[in-house]
Amino acid sequence: MRRAIGFGKYAALAAMLLGAQHAQAGTIEGIWSAPILTGNTIDAVSQALSSQNNAISAVDAISNNVSGSTISWGTSSASGVTNPPGVPDAAGCAALSPVPCQSAITFTGNTLPPDPTNPFTIGTLTYTNGTSNTDSLIFGATLTFVDSANPGTPLGSDTVQINTTANSGDATQNADYILFSGLAGQSFNVIEGATATAGLNGFIDALTLTSLTLLSSPSTGFIGNSPPIPFTVPEPASLAILGFSVLGMSLMRHRRR
């Protein structure tokens, strides 16, 4: 006859299995997807919006790997129009040297801690603010976080809004910036032509983002409170403006217990 296992042994077994699961946790990876090709740019001084429909002309590339996940966008040409549409202009980018042509964001994840429900630094964002034609821009994308040890089970995802300013003001006003839909009130702003780095903080009890921390020199960027720019685009038939806000969509969160 088999002996019954007492409650204490069940608890010890559960703790052992939980510890083994945490021990096997890997590095957090970021997977970019679904670039947003229509939106607005904003004048740095007047705050006036200029609508862009770049569904054909946007220039973007996504690269996902273990060491870092990158999304890049934009190109430059002498005429100010990307031709052919959607294709980088090497000559135009070379003319801007040493200022970078394309912009890019790379997410490099940290190792999952033993208890990811406590706040920790999820990973690092490296953001390069290049100079590009407005018709080659993208306006956002989805960033999905996965555990490299269990890639089939996402940890969560967020919409990242990419905001481009018309360079009509000072260096701080002209800084382009990104916003996370699940992180209210904080923007990651990068000076034109510079590269800056920030830590992305949060916890995973469903994914919850809590803050951004500047890791690079203040001369290259800053953590601000820049507002979201509405995603308004002209309708093809009537050119009427249809407004909708992606940032109004918040992540589903679990209350910590």
C-alpha cells in the first residue's frame, strides 16, 4: 500500500519545482512587430501636427536575435522624397554623414530574476535619433517580451509610439521621443543625431511597466513627459481626417497581492 504524502512534503515539493522553474529562466528577449505606417509629425515650437500616410513609402527593418532586438526606420534623399518608395537611399544617407540617417531602437533584455513579480530592470533601450525624410518614417510598433528559455510563452507586450518632431526649435525641443502605452507620463527623448540609452523597469505579474531610467549622458537624451501624438491620417477617398489613439489602450494588469 502506498503511503500518503503529508502537507509539508507537498509544500516542499512545490517549492522545489518552483525553484527549478526559476533556475531555468533565461534572458528576456524583445520581438518587434507590426510597424505603424500612418500618423503625425509635430512641430517642435508650435505643436502643429502634420499628417503622414507612409503605407507605401515607409522604410523600416526588424531584426530579432538573442543579443538584442532592433527596429530601424527612415532614410534621406536630396529631393526630400523617398524614391523608389520603401527603399533606403544610400547616397542621401551618405550626404548626412556623420549624422545618422536611419533611426533605430534596440532592446537588450536582462536575465529573469528568481521572483519577476518584484520590480526589476527588464532590459535596456538604445535609441538613435537619425535625420530622415518624413515620408520614410514609421510611427510605432509592438514590442513583445519573451523568456529565451520558454520562447513559446510571451511574458507580455506593449505598443511603442514613435514621435518625430519637425526641427524648428532648440535641441531639447527638437528631440524625438518614444512612449510605451503601458507606461503613462514618461517619454524617452533623444537629441537629434544622438544615441541615448535607458533602462526599462517593471515587473511580470502580467507585464507591468513602472518607469524609465536614463543610463547615458544627459547631453544625448533625457526622460521627459512629452505627450502622445494622435494617430490621424487622411482617408484615401475623401481626405477626411480619422482620429484614433493607440495610447488610449492600456495593458491589462493584475493587481499585486
